[in-house]
Amino acid sequence: MSDAETTERFMRRAIELAEHGRGLTLPNPMVGAVVVTPAGEVVGEGFHAKAGGPHAEVEALRAAGARARGATIYVTLEPCSHHGRTSPCAVAVVEAGVTRVVAALTDPNPLVSGRGIAILREAGVEVVTGVGAVDAERQNRVFLTAMRARRPHVTLKAAMTLDGKIADLHGASKWITGEAARRSAHRLRSESDAIVVGVGTVLRDDPELTVRLDRPWPREPLRVVLDTAARTPREARLIGAGAPERAVIVVGANAPDERTRGLATAGASVVRCRTTDGRVSLESLLAELFAREVRAVLVEGGGEVHASFLDAGLVDRVAVYVAPLLVGGRQATPVVGGGGRELKSAVKLGSLTATSVGDDLLIEADVVREGREA
């Protein structure tokens, strides 16, 4: 096996390790690390398990012990250089006597952004970057988007019939997809910091917006309602479904005080945002969520909310569950509402995957920005 193949193999293992932290590390990235001796023996492995816990490099170095001296560490992201919830990993790598670092990606976080690599090189450590970068970028798309755009990564999630409807002509929308798809959708929720719906969805369906998996999930995403006029009932299930303060009702500046006081009395967090064309400004919303360390937002509708996020250019990825059903009807609710677009200005999707989930199909794709190819 060539040196390049060996390097790629160890980086693939680091990426596999990082995956163990999916949905648990936010607002931090998923990171995996592997310590390898000059003879090619793996002597330490680690991954970042949760925010506030040891970073991947520290776990791998701890496992390697004295055998880390003179070794190479393969890591999916540039070692950090700042004191946050934990001490700088770049310093720990130097102190362990590691002589070579192979990092898939440099860290776009302004607190790191090349500083970790600089610390390593100043200490005489060889640094190689870019190995496994495509897979590492895909794995940490949420964190990377948040750091580069300084706003949360937004995934638009919907369940629709084959003819693109999220509700029938009477507005009924429950159980479009089967049980397997619903379980899959809860996994998407588990990987998010905030789940966003419009007040219309709350008034029609009274959802809980919680994560319901086979085992209790340790993280509770914010349950966010776009509600310009504060119409959310104080008895809404999403307020009592978890910690009430994790229910965030986002209202306009002119929302009636009596209604907002009622929601606050029920325990919900009421946040006033500026409005645009009579609706809560989505840019203002995302800025507010980013300030609360929200890095992954899952937008669950309905159709007008989907259209608003798409029209604002704020959707990074789509995840659409398609059921083998046809309901038809001009009045049935489409997956994307709004005024519509001409074909030439349609939102373009790339890197598309289609996965069978029970009787349904999950289609996932990144939104292609202008000047960026799929």
C-alpha cells in the first residue's frame, strides 16, 4: 500500500470515529482523531462526544499515552488554538510529542482559522492538510456553513405526496408518510439545534416538535414558531412538550402585549424580531438563533414558510420524504407556496441522493448557490 493510500485509510478511520458524535456535539463540529506510530501501528483513537467534553485529539492522545511521541495524528479538522469549554488541542498535540499532523480541513471558526496550524508549525510539527477533505466537508456541512456564513445552516424538511402536496384539499396532513419515514424524520430533528415552523402549522396540527426515538435523546432542540402577531395558544403542545423555555415564540415588534405576556406566563421564551413585509424577518431570526449557539436549523413548514426561506436564499439543504400517494386538487397545499418562480430562476439542487425508507423515498440535496457547482 502506498503512502497516499495509507494516509487516506487512516483519515477514513478518523471520519468514521467523528460520526459517533452526530447530533451530540453542536455547537461544536464532529471530529475524529487517530494516532499512528512511524511503524504504522494505531495506538490511540478518539472522537468528540459532546460539547464541553474532551476533544477528539485529547481522547486519542490519552489512549496513546507515551507512544504518541514521534507519532502522526490524523484529525478531521484543524486542532483548536483557543481556550473555550476546553483547553487548546494544538498545544496538547505539541506537548504529547507528536511530530506530524494530517488534518482534513482547516477550521473556518474565526477563533481558530489557521492559528492551530501556526502553533503546530512554530513548534516544529509537520502539518499536512486536505486529505479526505471532500468527505470531511460533507460530514461537517452544518458547522462549516455556520462559521463561514455566520448564521445557522438551514435544512428544509417536508413530507409530501408524489404530486407535491403536504396536505389534502381539506388541510389534512397527518400520516402522509409511513412509520419508517417518521422515525427517520425524528433522526433529522435529533441532529438539529432548532426546529422551525409557522404559526399556521401550530394552529392546524398542534405539533410537539420533539425528538422521539427508540431511546431518550439527551439534547432538546429549540421549538421555534414564526408568529408575527403572537397567535400561538398558551396551551399549545409544543410549550408543554419539553422544557417550556425551549419553546421560542418569535413575534413581530407590534405583537399584542397581552398575547405575549400570556405566552411568557406559560413558560415560553418570547422573542421580538423586526418584520419585513408584515412577517418576521428571517435574517433577524437566524441572527437571534446564531447568538444562542444554534448551528443547525430544521425548517418543517408549512408551504408558505418553505417559500419564505427559499425566496430569502436561506436554505442550504433540502430533505423531502415522498410518499407513493396522489391527492391532486388545486386547493391542496403544495410543498412550496408563495408566488412561484419562472423556470429559469428555479432553485437548483445538487449532490442529490435518494434513499428508500419503508414504502417512502427520502430525497436529500444541497442548494446550489450561484457560482458554486453541485
